[in-house]
Amino acid sequence: MEAHIYGDKAEKHLHSQAIEDISLYYNLPIDQVMLAYEQELARISNAARVRIYLPILIRRRMKVILKGEIL
């Protein structure tokens, strides 16, 4: 996925931490989680007015998505 979806280094770090947390929680490969996470990030980041909340919003969305896939 393109690097510009992350904004800056600090934002990328927040997203990377969220990806790692989700991966550990669901015991899934980071690559699999990263792909789905970045798709969600790309989908909603352009409309986001306050980017600091993106990791929280996407983390919640990923839990819904992954919970459906795992069940």
C-alpha cells in the first residue's frame, strides 16, 4: 500500500502498533492484518477530519471484520 496513507512517521507508528496488537490478539500473520488494515485506512482516511482518531476507528472496524472471518 502507498506510504502516503500514513501521513507522517508518528502516525505510521500508531498504525503499526495497532496492526501488531490486532495480529497478536487474533493470532494472525501481520501481513494478513496489515493488508486488511491498510485497505480500511485508505477507504476512510480521505474523509477524516481528525487523523489522530484513525487508529482507534480502524482498530474497531478490524475487530468487527476479523471476528466475522474467524467465526
